[in-house]
Amino acid sequence: MSLNVSQAATRDSGDPLLELRDVKTHFRTPRGIVRAVDGVSFTLDRGKALGIVGESGSGKTILSRSIMGLLPPKGAIRSGSIKFEGREIGNLGRKKMRDVWGKEMAMIFQDPMTSLNPLMKIGKQIAEPLKIHLGMDNTSALATAERLLQDVRIPEAHRRLSQYPHELSGGMRQRVMIAIALACGPTALFADEPTTALDVTVQAQILDLLEEQRKDRNMSLILVTHDLGVVAGHTDEIAVMYGGQLVEMAPTRVLFANMKMPYTEALLQSIPKIEDPSHTRLMAIGGRPPDLVNPPRGCRFAPRCPYVREKCENEMPPLEPAESPGHVYRCWYPVGSPEYLEFKERNEQAAAAGADVPVAIGGAA
Amino acid sequence: MAGTGTAHLRNAADTLLRVENLVVEFPVGRTGLKVNAVSGISLDVLRGETLGLVGESGCGKSTTGRAIMQLPRPTSGSVSFEGKELTSMGGDQMREARTRMQMIFQDPISSLNPRRKVRDIVMEPLTIWKRGTKADRDQRVDAVLEEVGIDPQRAAESQPHQFSGGQCQRISIARSLVLDPSMIICDEPVSALDVSVQAQVLNLLEDLKARYGLTLVFIAHDLAVVKNISDRVAVMYLGKICEVAGSDELYRRPAHHYTNVLLSSIPVPDPSIAVQRHPIEGEPPSPVLPPPGCRFHTRCPAAEDRCAAEEPQLREIGDGHFVACHFPVHGGDAPVAVRSSSSAG
């Protein structure tokens, strides 16, 4: 996937699978308009894995639901263009989206317990989309369901068809969710925090399974998560969201090797690393994500940024291309710039003089 | 892991908490079966130390934390805190003892009363125990709130829902601190928080620990978080302890196959690091009918016949490093690389 943002465009050959242009999703609330997704543009190529990363409230889940057309019918104000295989789907109603769901796009959710129908047998839940979308009869739908359960490595697949969700463990249920999502052979699979509710050993199994299925089926995968660790090993490209906007996007290796946006850097630094000795001081990000009813006038990260200058508070930086193709970022004084280095040195001196770490933990109150 | 035994307990004068052969069982309806949540574990924590308890869901780590608090009382075993045996204490004595050992929980919002003002929530332990005069109590509450980074003025006017998750966890920490406890049991205190906020809370716990000389029992499933905050780590599986070691030692040279699997399952936030994976099949068996012998043998990559027949005991393989395994990854000598880096990073 590459970016397609006005001047930042450098597109790979071939038609993109998904093309977003200035997508906005706002909500009317008693407090005012919440700008949950505020002008996101990018393209995603067929068969690629994209990670969308951000904190709670960054707009990552609303963005994926906007693309899927899964927003609440009331209160949402949408604009911008979403093209899927060249066809505009941003303005389709629920009824028309039904033809897209399952066959072209499918989604798996965070909580495998509440996303399955507790009163319906596993086999029937997998067979349902096969009958509705592909017009299969009951017998062949159940046979396909069994094969899907084998694909997602569920042992004793035949017996599972007649079991209920509560008879399966959390990891098994998430595999069933994946089987349902894969049933109609979608070209894009959205996974919203698919492993957050799972244990670490099971999480690794599920991520491997998703990657294997993506490759086998030449399917695109959009992995939405707050965990940079999860996306590092399982995506081709990463989009970092903050305050409803895309703040940095790059091929995964480029992003980790050469991140430009101080927010991306701060997000990575705040994770405890297994390689570091115990009691290593963590680089917390002070403060809180912005209020999306009244977002900051300039850069939305400015109030929490340790390298902030006056310009950042007054003017919103555009998405700019970096040296590597496909790498864009939104920052006036990116990581590595002279201004960044100057303030980094200043922060380090302040820290050495007894002030708390460069990214202060204060102000969180 | 399946290990029992007390070889890893230390005979130190400044032991604050000593748990021996702790067993917690819950009946399963009227079937006569029981959930073997905790099956004979032993732990000790020195004054000022942080002990990490790590394992997957259902391994008994939270039950262990609660059984230390006698909530509920364990089925058998001994829990000695500040030199006093808790399991035989009466209700009043136990209530008194709990002022010295406090607990904070995973979900910071639901563990605070939604209808009360935050300052009153933090004040309540002092009121119940009638500590000092009204003025003393006010002063104490304001000081503790300042300490955790919550504005006392705002706390006096606001209810928990007006604060974010990270702030609510700070409030829970303030509440646990007002009685000046010697030990805090933290049950997954940062799992519900965003990484950036998680770092704030972990740093805060480290600061408070230093300032108040606290002893922490830190329960979590995230190995990187546990490593960051702990001095010593105990790895649990299905109600048993597999391995105990100093945290740097444990992560550098895991000796139990389960620890190895856990470590290699962690997603690494760096695509240039090639993780040497030790894939594991399936999920933990049911604690209602735990496997005989070593409880990990059904999933262990190195299991042999002996593992199904005989339960391994915890034994020392290095300085302060104990493992309950018949065939450990290493005997304590050769270093084991869990991952190799393809670049300098």
C-alpha cells in the first residue's frame, strides 16, 4: 500500500484494493460534534497487511468501521470517498453493503465471547453466511463449515459443528470467528484488536493463523490494535493514528527504522522492553489524548509533545512525504531535525538536573 | 510445571510475607468435583522487594493474590505476614491486618464507587479506622492525592466517571496508600490501560515504592511489564509454580520450557528482531482435572514418560534460580539465547 495524499503521492503499479480520500466521520453529541475520524487518506494494495495503530480514542476503530459501513445509523456524519476495487462504497446504505459484507470485506472483533451467538451451534453460525451470500444448500454449507474449521486448526472439526460457543475456550472461539469471516472468501479482512482478550501464547497462535490465511488466500488484512508489538511482526505497512488523524504511515520496516513523528516514537518508547534490565525507567507520554470536540488548533499532539514549539501550537502540519517512498508524516520538526535535536538535548539536560524524564509524567492528573 | 516444594523459600530476617503450600479449591456445583485453582504453592517476599507473579488466565495468579488477603480463605496452607499467621486469625484481627496489606485491581473504574466523590473514596479508610483528627485526615488525603498526581480540589468535586482510566487507577492507588500499608498486592493494575498511560502508572508505582518503602506483589500476564517492575519473578501454570528467579536472570536464562514458550510468544515491537519461536499447541487443560505428574507435560516440547508419572519439585539451578522440571532447558550453566538480533537494535 502506498499513500495517496495530494503532493505525497507515489503509487505502486496496479489498482489499489482500497482507496480512502479525506474520509471524515463525525458524531453529533450533546457536547458538540466529535471529530472521531478527521480527514484520512490512504490506499491499500491487494494481499497486503496494514496495521492501524493508536491509543484509545485515536479513531482507529471508527475508521475501520467507517470503511466497513458499520456505523450507528443515527448521529454519524460521513464525508469523503472510500473506493473498494474501484467502486465507491462510502455512500452505500446498509442494504447495499450486505452484498459487500462477507464476500468482499469481513471483520473479526475483539471479544470472541460476545460476537458469537450463544444460542446457535457453531456449525450453523459458519454455515449462515455461506447460505445467504453464496446461496449454498444446507449440506454443502455444513461441509464447507467443517473444512473452514480445519483451516483455522480447530481439532475434531466435525464434532465442533454441533457444539455451542460456551463449550469452547477463548482462543477456539476466536478461531471460529475467523472461520466465519473467511467463509465467503473476502478480499479484505478487518481484525479489530483480535488478540487483546487472549493470552500471550494463544495470541501468537492467532496472529500466525491470520498471516497464513492472508497469504494462502491473497487477502488483504487490516489489523487494528493499540499494540505496536503485534503489528511489528505481522504487517507490511503501518498507519499511526492520533486525534482522528493519520499522523504517520510507512512500510513496517521503514517506520521502525526511521520514525519521523514524535508521537510514534513516544508510543514505541512507552512500551516496556523485555531486553531492558528490570526497573528501567519507562518513557511515559504525559497528559491525555485530545478532546475531539475541541481539538487543538495546531498539531493535535502538541500539548503532549516534548519537542513542541510555537508553530506547532498554531498551525496544523500537513502530511509530508519522507525520503523513503510510501513514508509520510505529520510534523513540523520531525525526529532527527535540528530543532528536534536541540530540544532533545535541552530535555536531557533538564532530566539530568533532576526534572523528570524528557517526556514528563506530570500533567497526567 | 507442576512443581511443588519449598526449596526456593529464603530464611531471611526481613521476610515480610511467607506463603507455604497454599491450596485453594472451589467446588463445581454439586458434582463433587473441584477446581484446583492453586495447588500447593510457596512464596516469600522480603521487605521492600517486588515479587512478580506471571502466567496465563486460569493459572491461579489472581487467586493466589486474593488468598494472601484471605479473600476467600485458602483451603489449606499457611500465609504469614509481618510474622503473624493470617489463616488462623479471627475476623476482627484480619480486618486490622488488612490495613497493612492493600490491594489494587485490574478495572480501575469499577473498583471505585460511582456515586461518591473521589476525595471521599480516598478518605473512607481513614474514617473507618478513625485515624487522627479530622484535620489530620484532610491533610493526609490531600498529600496522597498530590502524590499520585490527582488534584485534591478536583477530587473533592468529582465522581470517578469524570476521570480517565489511568486517573482512576491513580485514585485506587491513593486509596490503598492512605492507611500507610507495608504491602500492596497489585492484580493486573495496568492491563486495562493504554501503553502510554501504563508507563505513567508503572513509573508511579516505582516512585511510591521508593518513597514509602513499600513491598509489592505484582500480578500480571504481560511478561515485559512484570520484568520491568519486579525484583523476583515466579512463573505459574495451572495452579503450580514452574520457575522462580531474579527477574533479569529469569528473562536471560529461562530454565523451564513453559517460561521459554511464554517469552518467545511476546510480540516484539521491532521487525528487525528475528524471534526464535517455541510454538506451543493448544491451550491450558482444565483445572478441574489437571494432568498428573508435571501439569505442563501435555503441552511441553520436551516431555518424557517420567513427566506424566512424577511431579517435579522446585530445585535450585543457580543463585536464587529455582525450577520445577525434570528436564530443564539448561542446568544453570550455558546461557540460552531466546532471540537473536539481526541488527544492532
